[in-house]
Amino acid sequence: MPLFPITPLLELIITRTVGILGLGANFLSFQFKKHKQILFFRTVNEALFILQYFLLGAYSGGILNAVGCVRNIIFTKQVESGKKTTVFQIIFCVIFTAFGILTFDGVKSIMLIFAKDLSTIAYGNKNTTVIRTVSFLTHICYLAYNLAVTSYEGAIADGVLLISLIIGIIRFDILPRLKKEEI
């Protein structure tokens, strides 16, 4: 049952519009070189999908995205100040797993827990190559989760994001290495 009592048409329009905005932030997120910029757009994306998941009644996704926003902000501050994120990575993996178990809703919850734990490891790393590579794996899980909860914009966003990740990996990780080898 949706969280807000609104007409079905208005609910559909709001839900899908929020998802489309999330799609935009999702695509932009991995087209930056710096950790702070990547996590800023990941946070915007997760915040938008909190709303969409709640509108769809997919509370596990909404709650875990809220925790993800907090995680992203903490990791940004930690990396900016040159501090390690290892302790916070462990804490957030435990939190994601616990919330995932508390809001368990079948196999789709397992995919979501796995994706959130993997993304925690990725976003806690200051190496943007690691962020992009590990994020590729996480978004395969998110794609399956979004299809399972009928977040079609989320599924499209993950499909687009997989393409964006491939572009980002080529632009920032592969091509610079190839250019160095030519010199």
C-alpha cells in the first residue's frame, strides 16, 4: 500500500517523475573524476529514490537508501580529510544487513543487501577506479531489485548507469593508461 493517500493518477505521475529525476542524477554520478562529485550525485540519486520507493511501498529500498545517503555524506567527509573509512565501512555494512533483515521481503531483499554492502565498500574507497568497477557489480543487483519492486525508472536508471559506468571506466581508467603506454 502506498505511503501517501493520493489519487492513483497523481501518485503515478509523482512516482515516475521522481524516478526520472533520479535517473538523471544516476547517469551524472560516474561522469566525474573526483570522489566528492561522484558521491554528491549518488546521494542526490539515493534521496530521490527514497521517495519513489516509499511511494511504491518498497520500504526496504527506501530505508536502505536513507542510510546510504548518510553513508555517502560521512564517506565524503572522511575521504576529504584524508581519513580511512574502514571502520565506517564495517558499521554501514552491518547497518545495511540489519535493516535488510528487519524489512526482509524475499530474494529481492538479499539482492538489495548485497548491493548496499558492495556499494559501501566501493564508496568508502578514495580510488575512483575501484568505485566505478565495484559499482558496476552493485548496479546489476539494483537492476534486478528495481524490476522486482516495479521501480521501472530505477531499472532504467540502473541500465543507463551501467552504460555510464562503462563510459566512465573507458574515459577515466582505460584511456589514460593506454595513453601512458604510448609515451
